[in-house]
Amino acid sequence: MLPARHRLRTAADFTATVRGAGGARSGGRLLVLHARDHGRDREPAVTGPRVGFVVSKAVGGAVTRNRTKRVLRHLVADRLPGIPASVDLVVRANPASSAATTPQLAAELDRTLAAVLRKVCP
């Protein structure tokens, strides 16, 4: 489970991360990651990276979407210590992610996370 302080909650946070200035994107066949390093822009009460997930109906029915989201949440929670505290991250699942195994999703997440963090935190 992803701790509450590490979750993106508002539409404004999602929009700022996906479309905002100073952000970066990296993707593959299974996932697309959007990241934004906001540095000192965030209120001081928030600590650590924040992560949001987008799993659309294109991925599959409700059961498939929820399963995919649960797997991605678990994989990201394991990688939180490696994400800088000032980074917001949105993980978007592509339709192919519904048929992927957990190790395949983990490998894709590791690859895209490393690439997006190189872009946003040089």
C-alpha cells in the first residue's frame, strides 16, 4: 500500500505533473511516466515524493484496471526511497499492461523511472 502522504490527490496536481512546465516524460509499451520536480514550490507540510496513477478503460474492465493499479502501487511503493522528495510522479498504464506479468511491469517501471528521473533531476 502506498502511504497517504505519497499520493497525488487533486486534479490540479495531476495536471501540473502531466502538462506542467519543467516536467519530463518517459514511456514504453506498458507504461508512461510523467515527472515534475517542483523544488521549493510545495508547501512545507508535504514530505517525500508523491505518486498518482492513471489506468483508463482502454486497459480493460474494472477488475483488470483495479488489478493493474494494485500491482503498480505495490511496485512503486517499493521504489519510493529512490525517488527524490521534491518529485511528483504520474504513472499511466497503457492497454498492453493488462496482459503483462508483474516482473514485466517491474522491469518497465525500473527502466522508465530511471529515464524520467535523469531528465527531471539532472
